[in-house]
Amino acid sequence: MKRQQHVVKREDGWAVKSTGNSRDTAHVKTQKEAIEIAREIAINQRCEVIIHSEDGKIRDSDSYGNDPCPPRDKKY
């Protein structure tokens, strides 16, 4: 299973939840704090951060290693 860190909305704040875990890894007041925590974990684990909006839809994602589709270098 591909390891990912999800930033998701909770009733009283935001959480970081790892794919496959039943419990949140972290729980904080703001989305910004959750993104920072998820990014640190993703850098250490060389995985992906998936950021969800308040309605649960994916808003953004970033990969920190093991990217199956890395960006190509631009040639001018």
C-alpha cells in the first residue's frame, strides 16, 4: 500500500492521518499547522501529502520522494 499523509478537517480543527491508520497522527487547530506536520512526516518517510478542503475534496498534493511521475526538466 502506498504511504500517504492526509490533512483532513475535524469538528474542532484539523488532523494528519496516515493511509491505513485508524487513528489520527496529529490533531491541531489550523490547516496550516496540519500541513506543516504532514510535510515533516512525508519528508522523513519519503511519501506524499494529500491536502483536503473542508468539504473533504482533495485540494492539493505534494510528493517528497518516490514520485512515480517526477516533473521533467524544462529545456529552453
